[in-house]
Amino acid sequence: MGTTVSFDVRLDHRDETSTAAAQTAIADAVSWLHHVDALFSTYRADSQISRLGRGELRLADCDADVAGVLDLCSQASRDTRGYFSATYGGRLDPTGLVKGWSIQRASELLRERAFLRHAINGGGDVAACGEPEPGRPWQVGVAHPLHAGAVADVVAVRDGAVATSGIAERGLHVLDPFTGQPATALASVTVVGPDLTRADAYATAALAMGHAAHAWLDDLAGFEAFAIAADGTGWRTAGFDALSALRPAD
């Protein structure tokens, strides 16, 4: 997926058995992420998604997860009025959803093993479960897209997800699917919601949508967001301030 993934798993009992079980669960989650990379990487000519896009492989002959992801992409396109697209520059590329989906599934694997206090960070997109310690939420720093090394905000989250799409790491890499041109109005959009699959796709779509994303995100039940425009100004959805760890509570 062209990024680094890190795991923070908190143990209720620090003993040899629970530590070994956590290490096994993390290893299995890492194996899952490598499997996803082998299926979906657009950097690999031999991945199923690359071969499918070139017409060398039928969808019916792909892993079931390929069809599942393309179905999720279709749903995301409907949810975002067409601003989320599973194509990029005319070629099949569902990676705007795959990273969030795969990290969410890795989090679910840890939940199934009863590790209910963890956070998985994939290139700045985070799936969080429970709390790192009683009474304290996970705190997710969001890099400022216009000032290297600066933090734009810190999001407090329990059992949720934080996804950011922007120009800080990859430049103007998101296209407006209706014009085919790079989206330039916003420098970054951060979306907070119940799962990383949708939060990641919605953040990508919102960046493509530009300032029109503000009203769309305000109406999106269960999700909050903030954006920084290319000129350094910004906006927030109505409920975002309640999630910001940098803003005092009323």
C-alpha cells in the first residue's frame, strides 16, 4: 500500500501468555495486510487488481475480497454523489478505500482475539478500539498539510476511526472524477467516524469535492470533519469541536 502501519495494543494483564497471544494476533494482522497488498497494490504488476484492470483476469476468477471491495467502492460512490471513484486516470484503482478497509479488518481481527484496547495507524489513518487506559481516549494527531512538522489538530476517539486525505505526503494526488483534474481547493480533509472503511473513502471524496464537501459532511450522520483550504483557511462540521483534544470543553 506504499505506507507504514503501526500497532499499539494495550494488555490488561502483562504476563507471558497474554504477551505471546498479542504478538500472534499482531503477526496475523500483518499477514492479512500483506495479503491485501498482494491483491490490490497498483504498484505491483502481478496483483489481481492490476491484472483485472488490464483485462488479463476476470472478476469471477479473483479472490472474493476483490469483488467485495469493488462493491464497497460502488456504495461509496453513491454516498458521495460520484466524488469517490474506483478509477484513477482511466485505470482501475480502488486504493482510496482499500487502505481504510484493510486496517479496519485488521482491527476486527484483534477484537476477535479479545484485544479490545488497541489503535492501528496506517499512514496517518487510525482505527481505534476502546481506550489506552481507563478514562482517557486515544489521541490522534493530524499533520498540518501546509506546515511541515506541525499538527493541525488532535482528535480524541474511542471505538472509532480518523482518516485524512491531503497533499502533505503525496502532493496533488486526488483527482476530481468529473473533470479529471487534480483537486486543488483543499489542502487536507480529516473525517472522524465509526469505521475506517467509510471514513477513508469519504475523506478522499471530500478532498475531490472541494468546499462543497462542507455542507455534504455536515449532513452525513455519524461523521464529523475538518478541512484546511489551500490558502490556509479552514472549516469544521458542526460537531467536530467536541472531538478536538485541543479545544476546551464548554
